[in-house]
Amino acid sequence: MKRLAVVLSGLTLAGLALAYLGFATADPAFRVAPYLQFGTQTSMVILWETEEPATTRVEYGESRYGDEAPNLSQTATIDGTRTMHEVVLTGLKPETKYFWRVVSVLPDGRELASEPSTFRTAVHDSTAFAFVLYSDTQNNPRVWGRLAELGFLERPNFGVHAGDLVDRGGDLEDWLVDFFPPAHVFMSRYPLYTILGNHEDDHDNYYRYFHNPPPEYYYTFRYGNAQFFMIDTNRDVSEGSEQWNWLEWELAKSDATWKIVVHHHPPYSSEENDHGNSWTGSTTYGTHARDLVPLYEQFGVDFCLFGHVHMYERTWPIYEGAVNQQNGVIYINAGGGGGGLEQFAPTRSWFSAKVKSVHHYAYFAIHDQTLQFQAIDVEGRLFDYFELRKDAVHDPAARARVIVPPAPRVEPSGGLFLDAAEVRLQAVFEDMAIHYTLDGTPPTPQSPRYTGPLRLTETATLKAIAVSRDGTVSRVRAVDFRRATLRPPERAAARRPGLAYRYYEGRWEQLPDFEALTPVASGSTEHFDLAAIKQVEDGYGIVFEGYVEAPADGIYTFEVLSDDGSRLYVAGEPVVDNDGSHSPRRREGQVALAAGRHAFRLEYFEDHGGEALTVSWAGPGFDRQHLRPAYLTH
């Protein structure tokens, strides 16, 4: 959500920091006290951070009746020393209580040991369980600490966080003061499954502190008879996007009784002005996350959970744009974890069942085909409740009702190639046939049938369908493959390291024609350091120019994360278009480069609110990484 000021009367920032460091272990050498992540029936992940490089050891053991002290008879260690510690305990028993603590030895021989804590491994499908939902805790440790404590008092099995854990993902103080100390009462005993919000800025800090399955910004996990699908709606989620295709497959394969999708942005929202000013005009009542709704409805999703808007809202069950209590999906906005509260439009929306502007958390209890739900405010008061029972004839072991099968998976998923590309197709279920065309025409069941890898030597548009045994045809998956020619390097040698920049001031919602404007300042920089260049907080633009050094011949993929708009040109070719006024968002593109220097131009503007600009790349012989200053000259 947009950044909103939070006023805490009677507490200075320094006093607040000291007050909430008390949530951590007493020993100050723990930079981040030990906490739990991504538990399964047979494993649990434990992380902690020390101020200095230290050894890594977890002591743990199954609880035993009659013991007068916690059983810590087993150990898990990692050789060497480090400051960020991450241990995966494996071979555990399902649905079993364990005691655990961590021990680290510093270079001077001092031993750091956390107090013994507990966890329980994930339950069997037939066992009742409960979880707590949080979102938008941001930079309000007073409220977040209280909600974490209330969540602990529920004694759930785990927690889910729908993003905006902190206010600024790149600010370590946000993690070390505002988030982890207040969260310790909860996270030291229950794993917290998280997804990115816009305020994390997709920063490396998020990936360092949280353990989720690759690629981490989207994943799925099973708990009991429920399956959770975690999506990053800061990225593209339109039909045919990476996450859309992945979610279509995972929902189609799921045999869970309860299907729950979690992401940050609201498909439906009655907020007053985030989606159009409802006091002076109309509103869209939601965001781009609505692109995912057809999948929810097709594959029988029960709940979509999110935040972003700092208030509480529960919808009626929605199906095909109308209230439908038989087949609809329930949408719950739980964005009241600490961010500055927002208000609703002055007239009631058609989908709202309950609204309230209050800091809060949500609680779900599930057994078999019954689900109980509570919404509870920061004072511990219940303000919303319902119980949902599924049809008694529902078969939890049955395959998801697939009205239309998912489109085939294509690897690689399009893009550039030099001489030839080997393309593989796969259907979600083995009994489905795949038919395809390479000339851009729509495939039919009479088109060529896929029997093995395809070898492309020319530019082609691959279109493919999956056909089930009963003849049902999937949507068409269309992927473009383009044969490319290496762009030759520039002959003129660059003279100095880094990039030249020109700095402008003005108000724009799209990238302006910078060549028609007069810069306020100019200079050079090693990297894309907005803080070092900008002279105002909002309303400015920067053009970075120079050369990028391609270390070898090949296809290069560039990715730009920006807040707000940006556009990247490499070798004179537009490669990434991330224009517009928006929250942190990633866009990528490809270009074929010969080894050597190539012209590099990056345009950027900041409209209002948060700001971010990073460039990553991948190429022959190396995976995606930040574009380092060593490759930039001017």
C-alpha cells in the first residue's frame, strides 16, 4: 500500500526501539532472535542472525511425557561460521511436538544460546488445525507486537502474512526494530508463511530473512486438507504470465478440500480513493489482481486473502461478477496489521458483506469440511464471524473440477535464440494429448501431435493446446520464438567507470521526452543511486547513459525494478518498458549482444510516494544478478 504516516503519541523512535527489543532474546548478540519458517510434516526451518560470524547449531528433540526438562538430545550443525544462520531439520515425525534451541559460538569463544522453544510439525489431512492471517504490519511495532501476541494466544499451527511486512524493504532498521522484535513471541513457536507486498521493494533483505520454495516470490504449500497458493501481485499476473500459467497448473492438480490463494493486492475493494476517487467520481473497486479471478472460479478456490488496503473487508461469495452463495469465492482484506488506517467509499459496494476500519488479524479453524472464521481487533474484540460447511458429498480425494484443462507448459517460455532452440511441451496430466502449430494459426485436435522436443531454426509463433480424453480442449498457449543476430560492440572505447547522468525536476505520470527538457544537474555515478542524485523527494527524473560490457557472445536478459516508471535501451534497442506511475514493479526483456561494449541508456522518473530503481541481468555463463558497476563505463 502507499506509505502513510503513523503517529504514536508518547513514544520517541528511540524509546520505541528499546521497548520492542524486549521481544527478542535477552542476549544482545542475537541481531535477529531465532525464528521458524516453512514447516512441513517432516521438516522445519530455523533461522537467526548474529552480530559477528559464529558457528551454527540447533539442538532439538521430540517431547516426552514425564520429562522435567526439554528434550534437546538431537543436533543439526553447519560447518564454518556465518552471521545469517539457516538450518533445515529433516526426518521429523508428522503432527509431533518438538523442543528446540540454537547455539552459536563467537570468535572470542562466547556462546550464545536461545531459550528452549517449541514447534509442532504439520498435521495429517484428517486432523483439525488453525492459522492466523496478518497483513500490512509495516512500521508500527506497537500494533504489530500486540497482534503478534494475540495471535500467539490463539495457539494456532502457523501464520500467514499477505505482504508489506515492513515499510521499506531496503531499510535494515525496519526489519531489525519494527518487524522481528515484535514478531518474536509468535515466530519463535509458529512458522510464518509470507508473500511480498509492494513495500518490501522486492529487496534482497526479504529473500535473506525468509525461507520459501523457489522461486520464493510464488510457491504453494499443503497443510492438513488445505492447499495454499502464494502469489506475488507486484509482478505480472495477467493471462499467459509466468505466475498465471503456474497457478493454472497447480490449481488443476490440487486435490485439497480447501483451496486458499494469498497475495497482496485486492481483486475487490471498497476503499475510498485507491482505485478512483469515490467522493468525486467512480472507482474500479479493485486492482490488476482481478486478472486471476477466472482461475479462482474455474478451479473452485474457496478463499482469496490479501491486504494492501489498510482496513478489513469481507465479500459475499462472488462468481462471474455477482454474488453466488453456491459457487462463489470469498475475498478477505486483512490489511490492518499496523499501517495507517484507511476508509471506505461513501456508498456500499455490491460485493461487501462486512467492512471495518480497524487494526486487526484474522483466525481460521478447519476440520474436514467445516471452516470457522473470526476477525479480531487490536484490543482482542471479535467483530466478524462465520462458519462454512462444504457439501457433504464433496470428495476431498477427487481431482479438482477441471471444466477447461490448463494449457500446455512450454520450455523455454519463448524469447530470443541464435542458431537453434529446442522446445519441450508438457500437459498437466499424462493422459492429455498436445497439438501445436508453428505458423501462428490456432491449433485444433487435427493439428500435429506433440511426441518429443521440437527444434526451431527460424522465427516462429508456437501455439499449443491440451486435449483431455473426453475431447475437452484447453485454451491456446501462444509463445513467440525469435531468431536473433548478435549486435556488434561499439568501436569507441569508454573512458571512465560508471555512468553519466542528467537530473530533471517536474511532475509526470509517464516518462517525458527528456531531450526536450533542460536538466537541473548532471554528473556521473557508479550505479543507480537515486538518493545520491535527487534534490527533491518527489517529482524528478534521471537519464543514465554510458556503456555496458557484455563478457561473451550470447542472449542477455535485462530486468528493471522501478517505482515509478522506467525504460531501458541497450545497443540502441528498447529492451525493457516499465513506464507509468506505479509501485515497485519488475519488467524484463532480451537482446543478443556480441562480446564488448554496447550503448546503455536508462530513463527513470519518480512521481510520488516510494521510489526504487535496480537493474539485473543474466547472460551466457551466469545466472541473474545485479548489474554491477564493473560492467558500466561512460
